[in-house]
Amino acid sequence: MHLTQVLQPQLCIPLSQVARFLGIPESLICRIEHWLHVLFVHRADRGGQFLSYRKFNQWLSACALTIQACNDLHLLDWVGEVIKTEIQRYAYPDDVLRYWRHLWRQRRQQLKALQEDLASSLLPAQ
């Protein structure tokens, strides 16, 4: 499974940000289509151009939010495996990887604590 399938990106990436990334004026962008794995930018000067969602901060934030939204350990472990596969296929800056790992460990600790609290509350009083 690809991370794009997990995130199902409907990211709000402003035209101004796409233009800045491409180094062109906004007026050269006719429209932007959000496809499953990429953005397709229709340009007035040279036709179409594909851009990966991974090039934008919104993608990195969506990954972080996905980690933080996991509500059980099995889901968190599964998301961790998907992200691990992702970072083997695509290069990410070290600071992003450190941040995601920190969030993952933090969420794992939170979920373990919740699980332990739940288990102790279900035990009969002695």
C-alpha cells in the first residue's frame, strides 16, 4: 500500500505556492488538477506538468496528522510500516524523518498508556 492511498490527499495547495515552487508567475498557470498521486499543472507556456504532493509542506503535515490520529496500536503500527516503505522509495529530509519518528513514538506511548488505563479499570476491585 502506498502512502497516497492512506492519506487520500485532498490537500489544499494554493496556486501561489505551486507557482513559487515552479519559479513561474501565477499567470502562467491555467489550472491545477488534483490526481491520486500527483498534481497536474496546466501551464500556458508549455502544456502540462506533473508535481508530486511530496514536494509540498501540506503533504508532510498530512503524514504527521495521520500518525497523531491513530486511535489504536495496531493502526499506528500499520501506518508506521506504510511510512517506512514510503521513506525507502522516496527521499525525505532528515529533520522530517526525525519529526515523524518523534510523533510516532509519542503517539505509541500515549496509546499504550490509554490501553493500560483501560485494562486496569476493567479489573475487579479487590
